[in-house]
Amino acid sequence: MDPRVEKFMAGITAKNPGEVEFHQAVREVAESLIPFIEENPRYKHAKILERIAEPERIVLFRVPWIDDKGEIQINKGYRIEMNSAIGPYKGGIRFHPTVNLSILKFLAFEQVFKNSLTTLPMGGGKGGSDFDPKGKTDNEVMKFCQSFMTELSRHIGPETDIPAGDIGVGGREIGYMFGQYKRLRNEFTGVLTGKGREWGGSLIRPEATGYGCVYFAQAMLQTRDDTFDGKTVAISGSGNVAQFATEKATSLGAKVVTLSDSNGFIYDPAGIDPEKLEWVMELKNIKRGRMSEYAEKFGVEYYQGQRPWSAKCDIALPCATENEITKEDAETLIKNGCFVVSEGANMPSTTDAVEAFLHHGILYGPGKAANAGGVAVSGLEMTQNAMRISWQREEVDAKLQQIMKNIHETCVRFGQNEDGSVNYVRGANIGGFVKVAEAMLAQGAV
């Protein structure tokens, strides 16, 4: 253990007691950055890392709404405005029962580095609520979203804070929130990203995180003169990110054999081809069903209450949620021949799992780099909104591919080891830090 890291983390835990997810995220960054900061004393003197780890603003509020039975329900609402050194706050909104201050602070902290890596002018933020959209009617979701935005609207704006979607917040929820913002403010502005194509959204935005995760893995593979062609891929999740990671990996010649949800995972040794994926999209996006139904439909194995990391694969794309790959899962993946891990979710690997990947020389793309495609295309959506134009699908996809290639190059520049291998964790952390740090130095102690 580095005593410098331990001293720094003692201060973080004292200031933020009990926030274990936030502590985990900060420690992972601190372990890379503190040796680098020691070599660059101007960052140390200005206490840049300490300032980045302290949110500029935290907004907490109640969200009362009326369900279909006419009963009043009350949820918590949050917005963490973490850092605005390089642009307005940018980050998603998550609706899930597990949402709390620790999770949102970890996500906002990660977002600062992720947004910096894209090279687009976006600061970092995150928000959400402990509201659970599962099992709610469209009318109930609309009532909640309108109440949530009624309070949030006074804290956001196209030049201040531009939220997007996240877990539990898709096109439906963005639409309801956008409509309420427009009603309250009497203006049609790009205050949210992930909007519908007909009212300011960008092509490729729904696909962007999943596609970008695959593009980053593709760039890592190219360092070993390899490709996705003929590879077996295990993917967790079955939402937006997992669906489009499956689509892109399949189009590159890979065979995706797993998808999952909170109840378990399916293993399809024949591969989830485009026709099966279309069925999954209808199941999850329209019918809001469970992956167990896939097993029944296509006659494959369903593993109740388990995650897909026991499946034999060459490439793993965790696209579900935080800390879904434990040390034991990582060791199982490595034992079964997995040599590439590209994170579509935020911090899906525990600290011990990451250490195992790095120790065994796995091509490991951390979330702040590998899943930056979503916020990158959100940034492109902001640009299109500001210019009142709409780019074609091929143009947005080409920009996304270039951004993911640039992120990979940044990781290599800051993370290359003496033997030529790349520590993508160190590369992403330092690469994301430098741009924000320089902006903060230029702007003074603010």
C-alpha cells in the first residue's frame, strides 16, 4: 500500500463517511494519480485532486407524485454537480431503488474523467432518484418525471447542466422530463440529451455506449493485431448498452453467447444473432419482460440468480451495473481463456477484479474510457442542438469511432509500460486528469 494514497483516502472517508462506492471510485483514481502528482508538484500545491473529489454543488430534493390509485408517493431526488472546469456539467439521470448519495457521487466523479477523455467541452455531473420505474404504468412514470423536473429545472440549463439518461431513464422518461422543462421555462433548448429523433435527438445516441464499448475493445485488440472476428463474447445486461454492444460485436464477426438481467442470465451457444436480438429488444424495450422468457422461447439454458462470467469466452463486455465482476468472477474469466474486458457499465469490476486483470495482462478497458461513447454522442447532440442542424447516421458514427480511437490513444500515451504493454487504468486516469487540472489551474482557486 502506498502511504500517500492511504493518507489521501483517510481524508476522503472522514469527509464522506459510509459512502463506499464513492470511496472505491476515488481510490482507484488516486492510486494512479498520486505518484503522477508527486512528479508534477504544481498539481499538488494547488490540491487539484482534493478539489476534484469534492462536488462543486449537491442538490437534494423530495419528489412527491400521485399514483394511479390516487395515493401520494414520495421519492428522493438528487443532482451532483461535480466539476465544471472544462464545460457545463454533463451526466445522466438514474432511476433505481438503489440510488443514493454514494452511488451518484461515484458516478459524477467518474464522469469528470470520462468527459475529459472525449476532448469535448463537458464537465461532470450525475443525478437521479430512488424511484423504480419497473411495474409502473406510463401515466405513473409521467407523473413522477414531471414532479422530478419541476424541482430539477431550476438547477439545470443548456449552459449550466445538461442531464441525460442512465439506468431506468430511457427515451420515455427523457421525453416526459423534456416536456415539463419546456412547459416551465417556455423555451425549446438542448437541456437534455437522449431526446427523440424528431425533437432534437441525435442519430446513433441510443447505440453510442454499446457501440463505443466495442470500438474501444477493437482498438485494444488491434494492438495485438487481432479482431473480433471469430471470437466468443459474454455480455451482461440486456438494456440499451448490452443490446447495441451485441449488435456491433455480431456485425464484426463475433458470437455473443450471454445476456442477463437482475434475475439471472441466458447462455445461447449458437449465438444471439440479429433475429434473436430483435426479439430481445422487443422483450425488454416494449414488453419490459425478463430474460428467462428468452430461454423458454429459444430453448437455451437459463441460470437463475447468477451472472454470466462462468461462461467460456474470449471477450467480456460487462454492461449491467457497478461491481458485477468480483475477484472470483475475474479469475474464472481468465481461467476460461478470456483475454479482453471492455466495460460498458460504470465501475462494473471490483478493485480486486481489476487487480487480477492487470496482473494477468488482460486487455482491460475501464469504464471511464470504454463506455465514454454515450456521453461523447451526447456532446455531439448538444452541438447539433446549438447549431440547429442534424447530422446523418454515418457522420455521427464516424465521429464516435474517431473519438473512441482518440481516447484509446490517450490511454496508450499516459499508460504505456516500459515493456510496451498498456495499463489502461493508469492511462485513462492520468489522461482525463490533465485536461481538467490545467483548466482548474488556469481559472484559479475556484
